[in-house]
Amino acid sequence: MNDIWWQRLKEDVIDPGLETGDGTCVGVSEGTLAYKELPDGELQVVRTDDPQPVPQAAYDGCPGRSCNYPDLSQHVFGTLPKNMLSGVVRQAYIGHATNEAIRRAGASGGVITQILIHLLETKKITGAICLRMGVDVPWKARPVIARTKEEILACAQSIYSLTPVNTILSEIKEGDGPLAYVGLPDQVAGIRKLQMLNHPSVKNIKYILGPYTGTQMTFEAIRSFLRSSGVRSEEEIARLQYRAGEWPGHLQIDLKSGRTLKAEKFHYNYLIPFFITKGCRQLCDFTNELTDISVGDAWNPLLEKKGQGHSVILARSNAGQELLSEMQKKNILTLNSIKTNEALNMHGHMLDFKKRGSFIRNRWKSVQPDYGYRPVSIPTSRVVVEWILRLLFGFGHTRIARWSVEHLPLSVIGPIFNMMRKSWKAMSKPTKRKGLKEMKFVETRIS
Ligand SMILES: Cc1cc2nc3c(=O)[nH]c(=O)nc-3n(C[C@H](O)[C@H](O)[C@H](O)COP(=O)(O)OP(=O)(O)OC[C@H]3O[C@@H](n4cnc5c(N)ncnc54)[C@H](O)[C@@H]3O)c2cc1C
């Protein structure tokens, strides 16, 4: 059998470790591909025993190795970004869902959930593709097409474990839609690549929304957290929420035994160096640049003090901008316009992690992904910072480090990690922020 697209996918993307777990290739593979969880928690694409050859779209739609952001930007918005840190932005806002229950149900300001509900109620869509916890088992999320307000609300919140949303492409039927779609930057890039190819699976996706995405962890992080609390298996979980309670929220695991495990968001982050995925270290898109509307946490000392939930929102396309204006007029969303730079200032650390860090990290790979652009230059001092992170993550991923961290109580490791995180941020801030806004990028097109 001539299975050329499987061979190419394997050689060009999977074997060099460039597949990011977005789910695109599996979703359009017509049953010829699947994910397998590796012992370290990463997901790997494998060939199923379906005798049909892997379709070409599985290779062409995959954003792992080749994902030309300038071309995709032209295709989606008809223009290139003025600012490569943010991607195309028509208007930036700080805001939240006006409805208090929806605001509190969301990860930050409930904005994505509220937009999906509004789209459904005004009949602009018939369903929304989003992630829902607990459909098959209580500890895992899976992509669904939410068809009612209640189903959309059940998908609110952030899921920090690697979950390939685009596997759902195989379930979208001819007559489904129009649909909204929510995904992380690599997942959105996969959808946009397929739209550029006129692939039938994405024909009915009309609105694309997405969270900002800094870091993501493998499910091993949750297993480790459980083990450190004396719980032997995820089978004991009755409910898992990554951002329960008052913004910014905490990890909450309710066990079948009636016991509840909790960790503040910034304490739970101690697991990042041990379980961060390779995909989120590779990707150079933090603000979800190819969406119609992207949403992040509005990190700002005043808002953090207020609590309740505040989002930073970027309207990118005309459709996205019109939708937000309509919702603002109807007082469904509470929005205050801000300058794009003000929005970017809230996330200097993560922008640097993606816009400089990813390009340094990708240079260290034997086969590099092509995002269609790169920074013109990166100061040596910044490369040194990345080397320190490389050593930290390298050590964190060893069995001995993972074993050790499990044997320290959260009450000790959480605050220590938070203190170290703050000191590291303060120490590396001058290097990381220096020249970030003035960074120049160049297209890497080979014509
Ligand atoms: C892995 C991850 C990392 C993030 N990192 C950052 C960060 O570094 N800085 C920052 O400011 N914000 C980050 N965010 C975004 C932030 O957590 C909120 O999702 C965002 O502010 C939107 O809040 P909201 O209240 O409007 O969303 P909600 O109203 O809660 O809606 C969230 C929507 O996103 C979908 N969703 C949740 N998790 C996933 C997922 N893993 N894959 C695909 N869809 C998903 C849900 O199904 C839901 O529809 C991250 C989110 C994720 C999932």
C-alpha cells in the first residue's frame, strides 16, 4: 500500500518531535491515526490498523512543522500584523461578562462562555466546539459540540492538561453549523490551515475564539499531585476543576471518598518545570493570533486586588470586532477599550517566553518548525536565560526530580516555588523585557 502521507508525517513531523498534540492530523485522518499516551505523559500520533492510506490533509493541515503565520494572517485578516508580538489587533479591551453567574463560571471574566451563549441565542450559530470535563471519565476533558446554553456553561473554565481538541473534526457532519470553535493557538492554526485548503471538515466553522496560552502540562502533573497527596490513581477522582472559586482560582480535586484536594493557582504552578509539554515550549504564539477574538487573564495589580474575574480581550477580525461592539451595546459584556500596548504590558514575561524563548529553543532542535518569520536578533544575555531554563526543565523532567517533588508536602513546595518564581521573574525581568517591544522580525519565506 502506498501510504506516502503517513511516511511524510512520520519523518517530517512525528519523529523529529514537532507534533504539538493539537489533534488536527488525527481529526482528518478518517480513522487511520490515533493518539497514544507515552510513559512521560506526552501524546504521540500512531498509525491505526485501518488499511486505508492516511489522507493528504492529515499532513497538509498539521501545524507542527510548517505553519506560516504571515500567510495565514493574510488569508484570515487580509493583512499582516503591525505588531508581531500581538498579531493583528483591531481593538483591545479589559472586561468581563456582565452576568455575574457567567463571569464567575469562567476562568477569568467568563468572556468566551458569554460570547458563545450570545452567538447561540442570536442564532448566529447552532453549536460551539469546546472542551468539556467529565464526559467519559471525571478527570479528563474531551471536545464536544455544545448545542445549548447549559452545555456551553458546562465547558467554561481552563483545562491545563494536554487535550487535542481537533480530533473532533472527524465528528463534524455535513449539515452541522454554522459553528463557533474554541481552541489553543496550535489548534486554531490547524483549523486555519484547513480553511486555507478548503477542507470540508472546517467549512461550517464561522467564529474562532481562543484563550491566550502560556504553558500547558501533561496529565502526569495531576497524577503526581495526587500521589503527593497519598492518592494512588486518577480513578479516585469524582470531579476535577483547574480554576475553581474566586479568580484567579485554584486547582480543586473532589475525590470519590469525599475528600477534597486544593492548591492555589500559583502554588499548583510548581509542577510546570516537571510536566510542561514540549508543544508549548515550541509554539511562538501566546495571544492566539489567528482567532477572531482572543482572551486572557487581565493581570494587573488593581484588578487582581478586586478579584471577581477580569479578562483582556483582543478583537482581531471585523466579525470579532462587530460581535464585541454588539455585545457591549446590549450590555452583555462590560468592556473598556485599552491600547494594544497596555494589553501587551500585562504579559511581558509570557510574550518573551514565546517570541524570543521559542525561537531560541527551536534553534536547538535538529529539525526546526517553520513559522514563516523569526526575530532579526536575540541578545546573548537572553540566550543565557534560556539556557538556565533548559537546564531547569531538563532536570525537572528526570525521574529522580519528579520522584523528589512528589515527596515534598504542597504546603512547603507550593510557597517555595511561588517565592522562587517571583524572584526568578524579578531577576530575569530586565533581560527578558529589555528590547522586547522594539524587537524586529523578518519573514523566512524562501521564494
Ligand atoms: C492551557 C492554557 C494556558 C493558558 N495560559 C494563559 C496565560 O499564560 N496567561 C493568560 O493570561 N491566560 C492564559 N490562559 C487563558 C485563561 O486561562 C482563560 O482561558 C482566558 O482568560 C479566558 O477566560 P474566560 O473566562 O473568558 O473563558 P471561559 O469563559 O472560562 O471559557 C474558556 C473556554 O476555553 C475552552 N478551553 C479551556 N481549556 C481549553 C483547552 N485546554 N483547549 C481548548 N479549549 C479550552 C473552554 O472549553 C471554554 O469554552 C490559558 C488557558 C489555557 C487553557
